[in-house]
Amino acid sequence: MLKIGNTAPVFSLQGIDHSGKEQEYISAALLKDKHLIVYFYPKDDTPGCTKESCSFNASLIHIRHKAHIIGISADGIASHLKFLEKHHLLFPLLSDTDLKVAKSFGATKVGLLGGDKISRSTFLINKNGVLAGAWYDVKVDGHTEEVLAELNKLES
């Protein structure tokens, strides 16, 4: 598990934005002008993941001027596109099909049938690439508000 004050892992993943454009997202490039919220979620269009994603989406008005936000799961681009379109998500979703990035953040756990799977986790990375917030085994209710509170502390 990463700890507050650690340098956040640097990563590059393919993803899709709210307009359906596929591109490569590089964490270091996203940190040039804003903080970064990275949330890992198990699967597109499942109840908990949908609730979490829609909660972040509804809070974009409070996030956008301070931080970029991206969601990461092991699902592919086609699945992400359907999820984005169905729920009108306005931030990128990235594909970590081999779980390499999730593992670097400590955002995996052993699944019921063995093998690793993504564990719902969120990270707030400041503009300098340092971890300012880390939430593991996230419970969806109230989580967005917790992240926003930490983001506001960075800005005060």
C-alpha cells in the first residue's frame, strides 16, 4: 500500500474520453497544471462502480478547476465507451487490462476464484506527483465528499 507523502507511481495507459476519442494518458502530463484524482474500480456498469462514477461525475463542477479525474479498470476500451455513453460520464476511463498500474498503486486483491482483481481504491496526487490522499477498499457512500475535502485542503 502506498502512503501519504510517497511519490505516486508514474503510468501510461490507453483510455477514452467523454467524446469517444481513444488516446494514451500519461500521468506526468496530467500533473502539469492540476492535481490528479485516480480511482480504480472493479468493472464497468455494475451497481457500485456506476454509483461511484456517477458521484464523481456529479461533482465535476467542484473538481474540474482543481484536478483532473480519471477512472481505471481492467475493462477494455469498447466496454468503457458503452459505460461513458450510458451514464454521460465527462472524464476519461483508462484500461489496465494486465493490472500493472493497479498493482503499482496496491489497488488489487485476490478474487474469489483466485487471481488478482482491482480493488476499489482512490488516490489524490498533488501537482508535484506526491500522494496527498489514499483510500483503499472504498465504500461508495460519502466517498466523493471525502476526496473533495482532501482536494480542498490542497488548495487552501
